[in-house]
Amino acid sequence: MREFIDRHHPLSTEFDAVLDRVKNSKMDDASFDQLRGFIDADPDYFEPYVLLSGYYLEHDKLDECEEILQTGYERAMNRILDDTGRWPDRMEVRHEENEHVHEMLLIRGAWLWANNQAGAALDLFRNLLRVDPHGDLDASLAILAIRMGYSYDAFGEEFGDEPESNDDAIEWFAEENTKFPDEFWDEIFDEDQEESEEEGKRAGKLPNVITVPSRSGPPRDPEIMQLKITLKGTKPPVWRRILISDTATFEELHDAIQTYFGWDGDHLHDFSMAMNSGGKHKLTIDGLLPDGSQPDHARDGLVEDRVYLRDFIDAENPKLTYTYDFGDMNEHVILLEGISPPESGTKYPVCIKKKGEINLEGETSDEEDE
């Protein structure tokens, strides 16, 4: 098992003095310059990045905020990943040396969530929870909120800026997390455990738990799915072969299909599949309405913008159907052909091969491109 414990950063003492000064008054030019100096002197100490990002955000300097968060995030990932790009097996925040790294990654996740990148945020929070399964309450709350469809702003309005210190948020988590056994753990206590659940909540800790087997397994680094998508009933056949991250939502897959087949996006759509895990049954994932709003009713409680490919498409369940336009019933068969690591510098999704073209009158032509 590879455990990450960061080194001590001597600048932390000087940073704490600046932090106390900023908390008691507004950020002045001297404090700002000192924080920038800390980054220049020790670019792998991340508390100055976090504090400056808050300053930029407060002053609506969004480009500067995003830039410093991205820089800090990239340096933090370089610190913790091994030579193959894998996360450590453990990176516990109970080690004081890890607190600044953890804070940097949490803030990056919050930024992604707030800027309509919930899938990327969820993957980051999942990795944080995986490497610290009994200590990362912040990541646990964020994961549950995203899975339940909260936007960043809506969650903040309900539970405040520090939900990990909010008793209502802790109680909400205790009540709702069992809906997602693939993410969390059953609250199974040892019989001899003396600390009460309420005391654990006040201490800001999760209860002692045991893992529950799940379909998707523990969070992992993103992988790339190769999907072949064929429009049923076309002669000659019309198909596209695409690469897409397994952390993408089904909404992102819908957008890719619309783009690579040339549909106009003006009609209703959904995804359906015969799930083989836990007994064979049909499952439907409803699409957003053409104007981007939520459907009035989701048949199986699943809507494409809140559901991720990796949770439903795998070797046991490699095939599904995408239906576009319930009048013409344009059905597309989607088949998982393989999974591979992402290639550096490649932007996903991408269409790597196609055959045949359509137009909106339903005619097809036999053209093939690499």
C-alpha cells in the first residue's frame, strides 16, 4: 500500500500570521504581495493558492481565480500521483502535513461543481474519499449532494458555506447516503463501540463502517470507453466509433451523438438498457427536454445529466439503446468495444471513425472516414 504524507513546509508559520491578519481585516496590498511571494518561494505549499482564490472570487476576478486554482491543482496532483499517474492508496487528512493538499483539491472540486462540471468534480471527490474513507466528511457531503442533483449554489443555500460543521447537513447525510451504496458504506457499528453516533456527528467524523459490495466498485482514475454507435434500420449502415471518458454523464454522451450524427437536437430522447447485474431488468435514463429543462417525470428516477457512464456501462452491461425523436423512433445501438487509459493531450469525446451520413429527411449515404 502506498501512503502519501507530505513534507513539512516551513512557510506555514508565516502563512498563519498572514491568515490571522486577513481574517481580522480586509486583504491589503502587503498581504497580497506576501501571499504571492509564498507561492514563488514554495510553489508546493498550497494554502496561499486557496486564500488568493477566495480573494479573486470575492472581487469577481474569475479568470485569475480559475488560473490560480488550476495551477495549484496541477502542482498538487504532481505531488501525490506516482509515475504511472495513479493516486496513492491512502492520503489521510489526520496527518497535519496533508491538510493543505487536501484543501487545494477540495477547493478545485468545488470550483468544478460550481462551474457546471459536476462529473469532473464528482470524480475528484470520489478519489479524495477513497484515499481517506473514514476522515473526509467534506468529500462525502459533496458526493451525496451531486448524486442527489444539487447544484453547488443550491447546496450552499441549504446548508451554508461549511456544511461539514452544520448539524443539519450531518443529519441529512446520515439519512440519505444509504440510497447510494455504490458510493458509501452501511452504518454498521461495533457492539462494544462506546462513542455514540451523536458524539461522532459533533466531532465531525463518520461512524465506523464496513464496505458494501457495489456494481461500480471504488472510485478510480478516469478511463476511456470506446463505443460503437449504429443507427438501426439504415442500409448501408450508418455508425460512429467514439472515445469518451467513463466519468462523462449520459447528457454528454447524448451531446456527442447529436454532434457526430448531425441531428438537430429538437426532439425528445432517452437511453434504455437491459441490466444484467442483480437479475436482468430494463432500465431507462430519461433525457433533458430540448430546451435543457428537466423532464416532468423520470420513469426509473434517472435523468441523463445526473447519471455517469461508468455506473451503468461495463463488461456485464455493454449494450444499450439511444432513442432520438419519439415520432420517428431513431434508435441507435451503443456497444462498448473496449476500455483504455486516457492519452495525454487528447480532448474527449472524439469520433475516431464513421461510416455513412444522414440528413434530417432520413436519407443515408455510404461514406466512410477515418
